[in-house]
Amino acid sequence: MDIHQFFLGNAFDAYIYFGAHLTESGVVFRTLVSNAKSVEFIWEGDDWTPRPMQRVHDGGIYEITVSDAVPGQMYKYRITPQNSNADIIDHCDPYGFGMELRPQNASIIRDLSCFTFHDENWMKKRSDHKHRPVNIYEVHLGSWMTNPNDTNGWYTYEEIAPKLVQYVKAHGYNYIEFMPLSEHPADCSWGYQSTGFFAPTARYGTALGLMQLVDTCHHAGIGVILDFVPVHFAVDGYALNHYDGTALYEYPEKEDTYSEWGSCNFIHARGEVRSFLQSNAAYWLEIFHFDGLRMDAVSRLIYWGGEEYRGTNPASLQFLQHMNQGLHQRQPDVMLIAEDSTCYPGVTKPVEKGGLGFDYKWDMGWMHNTLDFFKMHPWECKNHYHQLTFSMQYFWDSNYLLPLSHDENVHGKATILQKMFGDYDQKFPQARALYLYMYVHPGKKLLFMGSEFGQLREWTEEQEQDWQILSYPIHDAFHHYMTELNRLYLSEPALYAEDYEDGFRWLDCHQEQRCIYAIERRAQNSRLLVLLHLSDDGTAQYTFSVPCCQGLEPLLHTEWERFHGTVKESYEILHGDFTREGMQFIMDLPSHSGICL
């Protein structure tokens, strides 16, 4: 690492210098403490007896080499602030590669060189997938499936790997997105308020175990995305909060010190902080072979506090551009995804063209409009018909990803299935139609765990998914429907190859009174038609024309009987009548249904 570039905010490899590193002389420990009176090293190998660390750089870098330290041992830094009224605090290592399980908080020496990846074939062929399918299964690792033999109910990274990979592969997903896996003290934060940014959480094991999990995914042809939090950090005093007795990582100004979640905001104007976060992002991509990062709360980096009326934050915008550009230079085949709810322009434009340099942006507008539409009483839908067409008026502004994430399944919002209007039995046909609309709409896909079998209980990190619900025939049928929809998406280029070019058009989006939509997707020799009937007025006889068409072959119907619907399954090719507008067809469309042809 170039120390000068580190302080300028240009480093992406600070983790190879700071933290605990094995050498021929023992383990060398380095930490940045800009304003402290003194820094001491304490570790379990010497019964936590303090040893003074030496200042090796004017910027406040302290170092010590411990000849008899070995991997697996715990350590901390004891920092005495300049201010005599401030407390002396034992801190975990900001760059530590391992930490104790909460509520303990010591850092742990780890040797990251012990694991050998065997995913060369995957790494050679991976890409940003702009012209390939991206079907993401979002997972909270501790509550996807619980371990009856563990006190906390957790499987280790190695134990859960074959179970999760087999399930994801069998049900038609080709990416897993993990909610944050860096160390965090509160289970209820889900990892979004971290204390150990470079330490995979001890809840599920060690760094080597996480490497094994990623390697297992790659062997099965599954990509892996990690939630990354560059906005804020946990307030716990043993971690980054006032690390050297002053606001080293956070804002000193009172109004911007804390986020809306009560956590500390990173100050991106400081080069040391930018290098810390950039290096953390590079660490997960380079050391653990993650295929992408979903960056949380990007709106809080674009605008001060996420509030547009306060204006943009130049320092954090510059940080985003520099980080994304640098990550792509080092790893051009990874995906950088923005969770951004703003209308700020150029989020997915390259930095050299004035953009922020992300590959994808979550389409929060599509998500809100779609879910609000399906919550309505059906008689209201005709008055809000264009709530489902509106997204295509702005879709070409960015490379969008369609998310139905954990945020839409918690905190009183109800699960996706629960959001559907009506009683229990009424919800399923609407949900099947919703997901067909989602998968025919351009943009990559993300679905939160449990949604695929119609979870009816809001998600909590304390309880595994309600797998027993699959014993109910209607949920089992829904699960099979989602699997077939996923497989259709992965196998039909028309549904993904030209997401951001000319692969979508409305054949009919002016059936307001009947709530019927006709959509065409195409890519080279692949061409699909989807018809949606989203009212409850009963079966509608729909007449429509398709140019340059000899016949229509049914591929998937949301109302086939085996999906707990009302239509007998048939793959018979449908023939129509020639007209000047093209081949004309007449079809019966049940209420709350969709068909892909």
C-alpha cells in the first residue's frame, strides 16, 4: 500500500497493510490512530498485558510485531485519547479479519491464505450480465434455515452451503444476494450496522468458511452478491465510534454525526475514510471472490442525509465515483448495484461520462407502484391502470433491477402475498399474475426468501422460513409455479437479452376498463407475448393482433390447474385469422391471470 495515496483517499488495498498479518518474524499489527496520546497492544497470548505500539508514520500509524502470536488468538488495541477527560477504551481492530461472537468484541488473528479456491472456470466467464439473465434470491443467512443442533439455530458457512446451493439451483435462481455478513453486535440490525467491516460474522464461522460457501456456489454455477454498507456504522464504543477519542471516521458536526437509524455517518471527505471503505469493497471482491456488491442507502450519499432539499453532498458523490471506477478497473467483471430511491441522474452511467459508475440501480418506483396496484380493491384498478405502464416512461434512464426485497416483507408492511387484495384464496392468483408481470418487465430480478412459496408471516431474523407451509397444497402449487416461471426466465433470451435496448414493447396498453395488458419481448430469434388480465370481472374474451406471427404456443399460464388455478393445461398451438394488422387471435382470459405465449 502506498501510504501517501492512502491519506489522499486513493487506496484500494489498505487491508494488506493495516490489521494483523503473518510474517516470518511473527504477526505484525498496524492501526491508524491520528489523535491519541498513546496506543497499546493487548492479546490473550500475554494475558492481556499492555505492550506499547510504535508510531511509524506522522499521520498516526502505529505498529507492533509479536513473534509468538498465531492465528486464532484474540487481540485489541488500548487507546488513550489526548483529552485527559476521555475514557481509555479497548478497541477491536477496524481492519481485523475476524471477531468474537457478540456480545464479546475482541479481534481474532486470521490467516486468509489457507484457503484455495477452485472456481477458475467461473471466474473466467463471469460478467456484469447486461445481456444475460440475473435472477437473484435474497437471503438472510441466519434465518433461511435454522440448525436444530445449534444453540442459536445457526448453520456454519460450510454446513449451509450445499443446502442453500441445491435449493437455489433447483428452483431457478442463478444469483444469491446475502444481506450483510460483516461482524455486527445486534442481530436485529441484520448486519447493516457493522463493527467489524473486514470480519465475516462469527455467527456462522470464519473467513475460510465463507470462502468455502462462495466456492461452492461458483461450482454450481451460482453467482454471489454481498450487501455492502458504505454509509454508516454501529455506535458501539469498542469499534469505530470515536476510535482515537475524536471523530476519526464520523462527522464532527452534531447535525450530521448520526443517521436516521441512530448509527454514525462516515465522513467521506476524509481520505483515510475513503481508503478504508474502498479497500473494504475491494477486499470482499478480491479475497472472497464475491461477484458483486449491492450498496445500501445510496440516496444518503447523493444528498445530505438523503434529503434532496439539502442538496447534494459533493464529497460522498466524489467518493462513489472514485470507488466504483477503481473497483471496475480492478474487477471489470463484477456487478455494482445501487439501492437508490432518488431521481438523481446518471447513477448507472460510467464515471468518465459524468455518471456514478454503477452497473444497476434498484427500481424503487416500479416496486412501489406495482405493489400499491395489487393492494387495491379490483374495482379501483381501472382508475389506476397506468400505474403499471408508468415505469416504462423512465426505464431507459438507467439500467434497472426490479426488487421485491426484505424491506417489503417486514415492519408492518406484510409479506408480498399478504399485500394482495382479498381473502386467503383470492391472493394466490393475483400473486401469480404479479410475478409474471415482474418477469416480463425488463430489468434484472430480485426476490426475497420465502416469497417463492407464499410466506404469510412477516420476516424476522429470529425465526427460519415457514417451510412447513409447503404441506398445504395451495402453497406447494404456488412454489411449483414460481419455479417454472424462474426457469422460463433463465431459458428465454427474449426475457433478458435486450433488457436495456429494444427488447420490450406494449402491444396493447389501452384496455383501462378491463385491465388487460399485452406485452411483447424479443431478442434476435426469440419472441414472447404475455397477456395479463388483472380485473375481477370474470373471464374476458380478448381480441388482439400480432404482426409477423404464424401461431402462438402456450408456455406458461398462471391459472393452470396444477398451480391451483381453473384452466386445464394445454400446449396446443393457437391459430388466428390473417388481417392487415397481422394475425388476429381471440382468447379467453380468466380474472387475475396471465399467459405467456
